[in-house]
Amino acid sequence: MKGSEKPYIILNAAMTIDGKIASKTGDPELSDEDDWKDVHKLRTQVDAIMVGKQTIIKDNPKLHIKYYEHKGYYRVVLDSNLTIPLDSNVIIYKQDVYPTIICTIENIPLEKIKKYESKNIKIIKSGKGKRVDLLKLMPLLFKQGIKSILLEGGGNLNWSFIKNDLIDEIRLTIAPWIVGGKEAISLVEGEGFSKMIESPRFKLSNIINRNNYVILNYKKE
Ligand SMILES: NC(=O)c1ccc[n+]([C@@H]2O[C@H](COP(=O)([O-])OP(=O)(O)OC[C@H]3O[C@@H](n4cnc5c(N)ncnc54)[C@H](OP(=O)(O)O)[C@@H]3O)[C@@H](O)[C@H]2O)c1
């Protein structure tokens, strides 16, 4: 991203020992309460939480903070064709504290945009392709005042960030079980790189061993 400023991106996820972030039926219950507290603490330190459309459709998260006092942040959803239900929690829950931005593509019909804008949702358009163009989106979010983002998945959105080498830091919780299943979503989905040498490298910066969970922190090399 030479010549333009981008938010600092922290990828955060909880996965099983075998790298799954949900079971084959979409069960996402991986974290224990201590882990949730850590994640909510991290949320207090960023300007925005970002997720992909399928995470909204499958989990309907509020993306809020339960355990701490805080001033709020943006919730950013990537939904190229504006399809998430209008009664999703990111739309109906506490817009005054966690204003929601939906990122979409440039040739989206105006009538669709109006439906979301009437619910006080801000729409940002990025790219003329089939999916939101992340490289164009980053400086747009930066201009909006979003200098740091906690990327909270899912696997397909994580891949787009990895492919475009946009991740600055990773915080990963490993839950001590194995769920298996080739249909279960992994930490990173997508087509993947052909060779190890093509993949972005990270440096291990911290390890915590707590309640049989392992929390790993990595920084971009
Ligand atoms: N354990 C954890 O930490 C954790 C965290 C989050 C989610 N999850 C789990 O992950 C699962 C959802 O993951 P998922 O991989 O199915 O979906 P996802 O990554 O949440 O969403 C993917 C969707 O985002 C949209 N999108 C827009 N622009 C994109 C871009 N540039 N690159 C990639 N996607 C883009 C695409 O839909 P359009 O083409 O229609 O825009 C795409 O299908 C759920 O089961 C959830 O429980 C687990």
C-alpha cells in the first residue's frame, strides 16, 4: 500500500488445535470467559471491529463490550451486495455507541443503499469488482478516522487480508480440543498460496498458557 495510509490491522481469532474457528454446523463456541475478557479489552483499544458478511449471517454477533467501560468504536461489515438482514444485531443494537459501517462495491443499486441508510448505517463503496476491494478500502477507512482495526474473521475474509499482506499483528487463542470436518471453517480459507515462500511471515511476540488454553501473539516480520 505504498503512498497511502492504512489502519493497523490485528487479526483476532479462537481456533481448535486443528485450526477450525467453528464446527461443521457453524458452532463458534470456542472461548472461555477469561478469553472473552481479553478480547473485549482488546476491543477497547481499537477504532473498529471488522467482520465478513457470513459471520453476521451465521452468528449474528453484537460486537459490543461487556466487561469494561469504554467510549465505543465502529463496527465494519464487508458485504459486497448488501444482503445482511436489516434486523441483524449490528444494525439494531446500540448504533449510538457502536456505529456500523457496511462496505460494498461501487455499482450497488441506490435503492439497496437507502434501505440501510434509513437504519443509520453508513455505506462505503470500494472497487468495481464482485467483492469489496480491500486495498482501496483501507485508505477510505483511515480517512474516516479508523487508525486501527480488530479483524474478527471469518476464514474467508481472513484469507483476503493475508493474500493482500495487510495483517500487522495476530492474536490467536487455541482451545484444547479437535473438532475436525472438511466443511468446518478454518482460520484462513480461500485458495491459499502455492508455496510456503509466498506467504507473509510473522514473529512470535508472546505466549500465554492459561486454563489449558494457549494464547499466541505474532507481529509482522
Ligand atoms: N472462532 C473465531 O474466532 C471466529 C471469528 C469469526 C467468525 N468465526 C466463524 O467463521 C464463520 C464465518 O466465516 P466465513 O469464512 O464463512 O465467512 P466470513 O469471512 O465471515 O465472510 C465472508 C464473506 O464476506 C464477504 N466479503 C466482502 N468482501 C470480501 C473480501 N474482499 N474478501 C472476502 N470476503 C469478502 C463475502 O460475501 P459477498 O461476496 O457477498 O460480499 C464473503 O462470502 C462462522 O461460522 C463464524 O462462526 C469464528
